[in-house]
Amino acid sequence: MNEIDEYLLDVVEENLEEDSDSVLERIVRVARGDTLMGILLDAGLARSEAHAAVSALQEIYNPRALRPGHEVVLTFRPAGEDLEEDLFAGLRMQVDVDRNVMVLREDEEVFLAKEEHLELSVQQVAAQGEITSSLYAAAMQAGMPSPLLIQMIRALSYDIDFQRDLHPGDRFEALFEQQVDDQGQAVREGPLLFAKLETSGRALRIYRFTTPDGESDFFNERGQSVRKTLMLTPIDGARLSSGYGMRRHPILGYSRMHRGLDFAAPSGTPIMAAGDGVVTHAGRKGNYGITVEMRHPNDYTTLYAHMSRLASGMTKGKRVKQGQVIGYVGTTGMSTGPHLHYEVHLRGQHVNPAAVNSPPGRTLAGKDLELFKLAVLDVESRYAALAGKVLAGIDDQDAPVQPH
């Protein structure tokens, strides 16, 4: 936008503000199937006028990104002595928690677009709690948003089986950031900065750290990346229904070696790649049904069986990243119900997926490790200060909590 356009836009805005008492606003909530063009036509605009407004907006925002629930505020100058009918003056929308877009009439069917960035402030929040029924319930009670709980679970899932290793009385601690608006309302979560989980007599700690070369990841207190060659469980929220070892086969009726882990989950549950790798098979595979096999670094391969379908584009030779969805739970092949059958092979031999001790993705050393240790001291002191305030606030309400 040139200086003349900016001047004209300021004049239009000033005129609207000075004459705000005579401006009518109509709020339209976007429904499924709505388009901005359709909304403007339904509001009574001529097609050429609506097209001019939409075209102007396209310079800063794609109208196709409009989603159900968005609100479009339409502004009109009401009919009067100088107007025979209401005149469309412009529109505005909040398209993100920190961004508004506007279209303002300049002249006749000429419109100018403008965007406004809202100021958000960052605050750090400490959460802690004791697990009684579930980690999820304890985290929600402590005020930890679910997206950050998922971050914590995924980072810790390389070292702990959340299906079997958590027990009542275990504890967690976390420090995370939130972005808040000018009303103090949290509008954007994250990232997670620190988490600690005490379970079965051990304490697992993770720290978010950005290395000098720009890589952000979670590391343990020794400076080792928690991200390992393979994830412990390649599916979220599933129940371990069958372990590794001898068992009576539910269909064949006799005992034989079960060379993997079974995770019971509803059909359609996403299955993730346990590690970075290359797909070596994608499709039907005998009793395994719809199956994906992958080759990983350090001589590991993995197998995911009984899928209902493959993820889009999942073909032999495709490179995938750890955590990427590769397919969906089903009950194809020799299966008694929807579940994931998951196998890990090391140098061609079956190994127990629950006992795989794969190496960390990165270990900090030298100057990087020194900077990391300083960051650890800083984040732990900030957590301690905030957790102390939380405890003091609870004590003031006659609900004493003992520091752990």
C-alpha cells in the first residue's frame, strides 16, 4: 500500500469514528458451507460490490480460510437525507487470536484492506498435582491445558509406558507458557518448558532447550534428547491388550509365541510411525491384514498390522517422520477385534517393543551442554518461585498443601 492509499484509509477510518452513532453493524456467524461472497450477497450487496470487497480482502487474507464459528461484522451507513438506502461501509473479522482483518469502502465500489495485530503478553504458569484416578484428571484439576499435557505425555512416552507404569500416588510438575490478551484471558498455549513425573520410585525430568544451531527439543537432566530412535507406543490413548511372549492364540486355539504388542483401540484411531524411517511395505500381508513395515536407523524395523486403511500417500519407498500418521486401527487379517499389532525387529530378529532401549537422538556436549545446564537452573528456579506462590495461595484459603 502506497502513502496515498494509507492516507485515504486513515480518512475513511476517521470519518467512520466521527460518525459512529450513525453506523449500523450486523454480526454474521459463519455456518458450514458459507462463503464470504454468499454472506455479502445475502446482506443485500450488489454482486459487483461484493466482488470488489472480496477482491480487496484477498490481498491480506484468503476468504476460503473462513471457518464455521467465525464472526463477520458488516458495517452500513443507514439511509438518510444523503442516502436513498443503507450503504455498505466495510467489514471486519478476527481471523486469529492476535489478528483482525478489515475491508473499508474508499469510494463507489473501491475498497481498501487492512490488518490489525493485537498485542498479546506472555506469562509462565506452574502446575502440579498427585495422580489419584488418572494423569489427565490430575492435570485438568491443576489447570494444565490439554494440548500441553499431550506435549508432556509424548515427550515422556519414550521412557515410560503410560498404560502400565502410572499408579495412584504418583506426582507430576510442569512449567509452561501462555499468551494472554488485554483482558488477561489465555488465548494461546505453550510451549511446555519443564515437566517432572515421579512414578514407581523414579523421577523423570524433561527440559525444553533450543541449541545454538536453532534446534528446539526436550532433553533430560544429562543433556540427552528424550527423542529416541523409536517411540515406546505408536498410538495415543490405547489399552495394551496383549504383551510380548507365549500366549494362547484367540483364533487358532493353541499356545504360541506372540512376537509383538497388541493395543486395543476403536477402529479409525490414528497409528503413528514409531520413528523416522522408510516404508518397505504398505498393503495387504497375509494374516496381518493391511500392514505397514518400516526401516529405521540403527538396524531397527517396525511392523504395524490389522489396519482398517492406510494414511493418504503411504506407499513403499515413502520417507516418514516420527509421530507421522501412517494408518488407522482396524481388524483386517486374522483378528478378533479392532486393535494395533506392533512388532519391532533388530537386525532381523524379533525383540520385545516394551524393552527396546534405543539411543537418544542427540546428546549435548561442550559449550552446548554448559548453556543447557544454565537453562536448567533458570527454569527450575522459575518453577520453584511460581509453585511457591501457588501453594501460598492455597494456604490462604485454608486448604493446606504439603510441598513435595
